[in-house]
Amino acid sequence: MSLVRNVGTIGGLTAVSRVFGFIRDMLLARVLGAGLAADAFQLAFILPNTFRRLFAEGAFSVAFVPMYSRALHGEGGEDAARRFADDVLAVFIWVLLAFSALAMIVMPGIVWLLAGDFQQVPGKFELSVLLSRITFPYLMLISLVAMLSGLLNARSHFGPGAFAPVLLNIVLIGGIVAGWYLRGEGGDDRIVAIALAISVTLAGIAQLVYLWWSARHTGVRLHLHIPRLTPEVKKLGLLILPATFGAGIYQISQFVDTFFATSLPQGSLTLLKYADRLNQMPLGIVGIALGTAILPMLARHIQTENNAEAQRLQTNAVAMGLLLTLPAAAALAVCAPAFVTAFFVGGKMTMDDGAMMANIVVALVMGLPAYVLVKVLQPAFFSREDTRTPVWIAAFALIVNIAINFYVVPRYGIVGLAGATAFTATLNVMLLYSVLHVRGWYHATPRLGGTVLRQIVATIVMGATLYLVMPLMADRYGGNIIERAWSLGVLVLIGLVTFFVTAWFTGALDKDLIAQLRRRRRTNTNSESQ
């Protein structure tokens, strides 16, 4: 039951962050649209963010958390865990400084590799380099935040790490407002982009201060000393290198997608990132929450050789992930025009831009269940300190992705690129599960298969209902803010009720799990009243 509780904590706070992220992108779409400055900022934001997801929240976390957890719960206890964390910090901070400084020096080359076609538009390449240099220090700051989050997660304090992204979005919203004010009506959009880039680094500082305070508040003390390559630090480094690839095919493919998107007409990169915001809502809430919660718990079960409990935990995570992502993917695909129009169209974002974005959303969400299952299956490798196998799987999927992009992008443009990403994410999941099954580390049970089949039935019923209802309010999605809000609210309510009622009667919902939750809630209530 702690998995459900921890996922609820992380998912709830991540949902708050996604709401602020929506507000951020809604404002940005109206202020900058899908033009030169918007593309330049999106590229500058992609660079530190992708490295963050790939390294700080990906490779580093999946290698660091199990090692720290073993030290904390081993014979050495608190002292061993503190020494390990201090040794890692002493080396980690200098690696981050060197990498960030080098990247900022060679930034023109990095931007040229990812977006060489920006040179064809006067001023676009130069603005992209400037903004990228301003935003890149965020990588170092958020990497330290990820380390502090890992320390807290290993102690089952998931709240602070899940709340940190809220600070990012709040600061970025402030940057948009400040840039809009400084630009004025009819002013230079580059002013807004520069203000936003500065706010990215300021947000990293705010997140680091908050996580440092949270760690100290829970009794965790870190100290800087002269770097030492202890055996444990060397072992961590050897785990991190392959995990950099294995921890996130989705993140690695972002660079591939960026390369291809920047070769398409201006605004394509911006439309892809706004469409991905809708895709990221369920992915962030469900996928990241499940992956973050399951890793330390799975590591403890494997350490104690409790294979049955590890199997049960992973099965529950798969069922929970699909229960939430299958209907989310279907709803986003069916209602993409409504969501895009209501959230993004207005100001400098035109209806034609919205129509293209809706097509991108449909293509992206086809891989939504796979994006989440990657987060669920990879901890089965990482908790056993096997970071090599996911490397080969990720590398193969990435090669397939690149090959498909060379075919589909010239023919189908940005929509084809999004579809290729969804396909290769699904391929990645299939390969991960196949290896786990062959090794005997995890296998899907017939009961899980039956549950998933019922979830699919409930999803089909919900999708058909939304398909019939959505056209009835077509003229409201682009109306005033009240019309947009209530029309989307009706769609969401109808979708939720249809899915969960159907899921209840078909047995897609685990009634035993719900009964346990009720008993747990009554127990907690009684204990609080005593």
C-alpha cells in the first residue's frame, strides 16, 4: 500500500506542477506564438532540460538511489550513508562545473549540430546561442537538486522533490510577465525570450535552496570536502555511464527530434513542444511518480531476496500505470482539437497553428502507455545494478527511430516525427519486458492480462462516447475563458464517469485494492482520533 500512497503524493504534487506548466505555456503561446523567438527559446530550454531528464533525474538517480539506500539500511546505517553522499557531492559538483563551462564555451557548435538550419533565418541562430548560454547553468543547479531529491526519496520523503518543479513554473511565469511588460505592444519578441532564459537559471537557484532546506529539515546534512575517488564513487560512476543511455530513450530521442524538427518550417519545434505539454501531463503525473516510488522499494525487496514481493510490486505498478494512461491517451487523441484550441489558440497563436498542433498530439499520445511503462520496467534492471542491458535496448530503439525519421519527416513533416517517437517508445517497452521475462526477473500474470483487457474495453467505450459528444460544443472551445473552461470540464467529466463506471462493471478496477485502501483509510482515521 505504500506504493499507492507514495505515487499519490508524487503524482498529486506533479499534477500541481503540470497545472502551472500549462499556465506557463498558455501565456507563452499567446505572447510569442510560433515564430523566431519562440523557436530559439524552445531550443535553449531543451538543452539543459534534456540533460536534466537524461542525467540528473535519469542516470544519476537510478544509480545513486539504490546505492545510497543500501548504505542507509545496511550495517553502517546513517554514518555510511552520510559518508557516501558527501563523497559523491565532492566529486559531482566539480564534474558539473567543468561540463557546464565547456558546454557554454562550445555552445555555437552545439546549436549548429542540433539546429544548423536556424542559420537560414537572420538572427535566429545567434539568438539561440545567446539564450542557450543563459539557460545552461540550470543543468548544474537542477543536478544538485536531483541528488538532494534522491537522498530524500531513499528515506521515503517524496514530497519536496515532487514540489520543486512547481517553483520552476512559477518563476518562468514571472519571466513571461516581466518580458511582456518590458516588450510592450508591438515590441521585439527577443526581449521576452531573454527574460525567460534568465528566469530559467533563477528557477534553478530557487529549487536548490528549497531542496537544501528540506534536506536539512529532515536531518540530512551534506558537507563539501576535497574530492576523493573512493571505491563506492568509482562504482557509481561506472553505473552512471551506461545508465545515461539506458535510463531514458525518450529523453535521448528529444535531441533527435529537435534535429529533425529544426529542419522543418519555422514554428515546427515550438508546436511540437506545446503538443508535448499535453502528452507530458499524464506522463509526468503517472510515469515519473511510479518510477520514482518503485525504485527504492524494489531495491529493498531485491536486497532481501524477496522475489515474490518484487514481482507483486512490479505487477501493481504496471496495472496502475495502464489504468491511468490508456484512457488518458484515448481522451487526448479523440479530443485533441478541443484541448489545443482551448489551451493554446489566441494572441499570436493562430487557428492554423492549433490545427497542426492537434495532429501532433494525436501522434504523440499513441506512445503514452509505453512512455509510462518504460518508467515501470527499467527499475527492475537498475535495482539489480544492471545498467548495461537497457543501454543496448535503448541504442537499438534509437537507431530505429533515426532510420524511421529519415523516411517519415520529409513525407509527413512534424506529425510523422511525433509518430516515429511513439512507435520506438513502444518498441523499447517490448524489448525491456522480453529480456526481463527471459531472465525470470519479471513476468506478466494471466490475471494482469485479464485486467489490462478490461481496461482496454473501458477505454474504447470512453473514447466512443467522447467522439460523439465533442462536436456538440465545437463553437465553445475557442470562446471566452468561461466557455473554454466549462466545455472542457464537461468533456473531462463525461470521460471520467464513462471510463470508471465501465471499468467498475467490467472488473478493470481492482476491487480488492480499493477495499484495502478503504480499510487503510479507516485505520488511519481511527488512530488519529485516539
